[in-house]
Amino acid sequence: MAEKVVIGNAELWHGDCREVLPMLPHVALVLTDPPYDIGIDGQKQSTNRNPKHNRKSHDFLGWDNDTPERLVFELLRYKSDGQIVWGGNYFIDKLPYPTKGWLFWDKGQRGLTMSDGELAWTSFEFPMRAYTLNRAALQAGGGTEHPTQKPLQLMAWCLGLVPEAETVCDPFMGVGTTGVACAMQGRTFYGVERERKYFDIACERIARAQAQGQLLPPEPVAAPEQQTMEL
């Protein structure tokens, strides 16, 4: 059973993307960050740039036990005109290779246990593009709500590379950062998240972004409309 919540021009689904994606309309762009199977589920995350402050734990939910199967990537390609998939280097056997339009997020950190940056596979023919943003930017506003949460600025930059994409889908929505970026740019958004904890956070964040209308004149936002559907 999948649950749908509608907030303004965002349609958010709590469920498995393998079941929900076939029910969604065709979109211009899939912008997503699937699980990499690197065991980060449940790891502690910093809540503040000050190292003296405590770190908060994320519950172990089992979402990072494997990478999505090839069928999922074939489905998201079928349902969209173009795709930007973060962690594309983890899915070499599941995405079309080679590609010209790689993206690189330079985290502005060197020599730490985490990588210096991350790669995104895209279906586009533009030259490889890079974006520099220190990962510490994630700590602004109280830290992260998800162990692999991407900065809002990064996802907004990705959208800016495809300005003609008026409809966007993130089948691994997490806490809704892609949806927040879409709300700020006035784009229609479809998001899917399996974990209830993250889905609820995504609904709250996207509702707040829709109400603020940060980059466009704010529009009336209807109260979240909750529906359930038997699959």
C-alpha cells in the first residue's frame, strides 16, 4: 500500500519506487541520489560545525544494504526525458556507459576519511561540469536529517543545468532536498520515499518551501491532501 500526499505542485509518495514509478506521469528530468551500498545507514552525523558539539545518531533502517537493481534504472530512464544520478560511479553495470555529461561535486575537503567529492552520471551531452561547495554548508540551519543528504545549493545547481525541465522526479527522495529546490524554482515535483521517518521530514520541508515561494511569487498552497492506494 502506497500513500500519496499532495502539497501545491508537489506529489509525494510514501512507498517503494518500484511500485510507484509505473503510476507516475512521464517527466522531463529525474534528479536523484540512490543508495550506494557503502554502509552509511545509521551512521552518526555532525549537528554543528563546532567539533565540541555532540553528534546525533541516525536510526539504522536498512536502506543502504544494496544498490537498486538494473530494473529500477531502466524504469526511471523510461519515465523521463533526461536523468542526473548521483553516485553514478557505483552503478556502472546498471547505467548506460560511457557518458559525456558527468557532474562533479568538489566538497572542498582533502585527506579525510570521506571522499574529496562525488560524481553524478547524466544522460546529457553537455561537457563535464563541476560545483565546489564545502560539505560544512550542510550544517547550516542545524545539521542534516539524513546520512547522505545533499546540500540544497547543489541540487538547485543541478536543476539550473536543465532549465527547460518543468517536471522533475526523485524516486529516492530522502528528506526532500530535490523537492525543496523544485519549490524554489517553481517546478512540478514527484517524490518517492520508502522510509516513513524521512518521508514525513520531506513533506514538512517541501510544504515550508512551497509556502515561502523563495524564487517566485508565492502561490496559495492547499493543505496536504493524504491518500492511500492499494498496489
